[in-house]
Amino acid sequence: MAPLACLLKGLGHDVRGSDGLLYPPMSTLLGGAGIEPMVDFTPDHLVPRPDLVIVGNAVPRDNPEALATEEMGIERISMPQALSRFFLAERKPLVIAGTHGKTTTTAMASWIYQECGSDPGYLIGGVPLGMAGSFSAGTGDRFVIEGDEYNAAYFDRGPKFLHYQPQTLVLTSAEYDHADLYPDPEALLSAYRSLIELLPEDGLLIAYGDSAAVRKLAERAECKVVFYGFAEDNTVAPSGVVEYDHEGSRFTLRDVDGTEIDVGLGVTGEHNVLDALAAWAAARMDGIPAADVAAALERFSGVKRRMEELGTQREVTVVDDFAHHPTAVAKTLQALHSRYPDQRIVALFEPRSLTAGRSLFQEEYLEAFATADRVLFAPVFHAKRLTDNERLDLRQLSTDLLSRGVPATIGKNTDELLELALKEARPGDVLVTMSSGDFASMPQRLIEGLTPKQ
């Protein structure tokens, strides 16, 4: 909502808004755009009467301003409806959707188009490193946007991405997530099918071909489909071995036209290579020269909270990551072993979301964390909202991990977890924090606790 407010301000609109008490970086972001957010919610904030009210999906229907908006008959729309109306209608939206990799792929695509002189509009659900910010109106034909599958607003219960009018769609994956919104995997797959059906006949679907579920979904497309992945039957794929190290990833890529080109990617890990393949396919199908795309990817430096190395103190390195789904956890740990070979990887995990804290992923988490050297679990964040049968059994998970040779401990709270991590940390360790929330500032507190006192 804050980036949207800034984008609208940049178009020349008079923008004001309400929220709880804001802190940096959101408060400074809005302040820099000349927007002074009003604290708390009251009908008085609707004076003078606005022409339009945009309602975020965190706002409940009994919100005082939401109720007053209805009573006063003021037009209201959801955030994705606003993006569609003001920024996508006259553009060629490049929508990045899927369970995993949306933010990084959106950032990579935005970076490539920008570096190659296309001046795209973009809205990224994270903070890209090396870019001026996570959003830009741009002047080019393309608008690159992260296609969120979560609901839009209390009065607009469908997924946000159904408003984004894709001309080109990237589908990175189709694994089950957001159990609080989608009652079963089929409900989420149905949403993806609806998204694919929005593509025009002259549009383009770029789909992760190593996934049987994604290939099945791609059958719904009535436009051209380009598959990417590691398997040989994909249109865009690495040719030969991919090399990973602390500096990034290197591989030979088979291009959309069948030719091959050497690529050096500025970030490491299999999941980042897959994201790069998707962004590559989009840029190349838009006619951007292969050499230019390759040069841009080599300069790409990542996204905050996506395997972000925060620093090293007392020879202990702290990395912050957004991983919360078992597949993301597994890929992050795999990438960390490539980036820090021969170093002990200690994972601190907070089951933050309602999905992350559910028992349906019990076995998947076991397989994911079995590649760590040590695991420290924070309590299930939404434990009180889940029954015993629904809740992830951390005690059993810890027991099962120990049987695999991976010691695991459950902290009573984040403070105890922090104390334990600092006590056990030894030179050469890599401490990786994993959460879809702020994890009680765990990564920053680890850095602070490891820093020698003057």
C-alpha cells in the first residue's frame, strides 16, 4: 500500500492515508514522497471528502473508515484494482506468479529491463539490492508486477493477480500454500487456472517445466508457452553443469532460439538460477539481446531477506532469509551449502504464517531441515489459532531430525532462541534466520550479540 501511495503521488494525485503507527522504512518512504500518514482510523480522516478510497487487504469490514466510506457512498476499490486502473490498463503487464520465487524473479526481470534501457514500470514485493527502490511507474511498455495469490480486500475476496491483466505470465511453481485462504490444493490450482485463462491469444506463458503440476496448468493456455527449468525438454535450460560458489552461479544457457551462451549470475543457488531462467525467457521473447541480458544478470545482486548476508562477527556469519515453505527451506539450505562449503549451517526457523505452522507439512519439513547441521525452532507463531491435530508438531520434528543426525531444539520464545544461538555459535558457523515475518528482529539481534563490546 505504501509503494502504491507513492506511485499515485507521482502521477500527480493528492494522496493521504491511515494506518497504525508507522516506522522506517515505510514512514520514511512515505515522507520522502510528501505523504503524511494519519495514525489510527476515524471517519474524520475522510474530510475533506476524497474521490476514491483504496482499501488494503489487512483492513476488516468493521474498520471505522471502511464503514464510513460505505455510508458516505464514496467509491472504494482494492489495492490490485487500483494498480490495474492507474498503471496496467495501457501497459503490457508482465506478471510473475507461483508459490515460490515471485519476488526474486520480479526483481530480476525489472533489473534486466531497466539495465537494458527499457525503463519498465515495476512493483516488487521486496527490496531489491542495487535498485533505487521496489517500485517505479516507468515510461516503457512493460510493467513488471508480482502476482500475489492472496485475497485483495474484504469486499474483493479473489486473488490479487486476477486484476493484473497479464500479457506475459511467468508461473514459477504451483505448490500448496495459504491454507488459511485455500481449503485444499485444488482451490489454489483453480486460481492459477483462472489466471492463465486471462492471457490473450497473442500473449505468452513462461512456465516452470520441471513441475508436472505447472505443465498440467499450462495446458489451459491458448497462447504461446515457453518452458524453462533444468530438464532437457525445456526451451530455456542450462546446458551442462551449473557451478555455484560464494560469488554466484555460472552455467551455459540454451536460449529461446536454441543457441547457447555463457551466463554468470550474481547470486548463488539452484532456486536463483531457476528465477534467472524465467526472467531471461521474458526478456529474450521481448527482443532484448542475449548479451545484454547476460550482462545484466551478472550485475544482479539480489533482494533483501533472500539469502541476504548481514555480516560476520567473531567469524560467525549471519544470513537472513524469507523461507517458510518446506520447499523454500530446502532450496535455501542447499544454496547455503554451496555458498559456504565446509562451514556449519545453523538454521533458526520461525513457523510464522498459518500455513507454515500446520502439520500438513510435517514430513516435508523433516526432509528440508535434514540438510542443516543444527536447527533451532521458535514456537509456532499462530499456535492458539490451530488445533492440536492442525499444528506442526515441533517436538516430534526435533526427535525425527535427531534420528537423522541433526540436533534440534525448540525455544520457549525468541529470547531463549537468541540466547541459545549466541551461546552455541562458534567460528566458521553460518547462522541463517528463516521466517515470513520479522522474527522479533532475530537477525539484527544476532549481529548485535556477536559484536565484541568496546
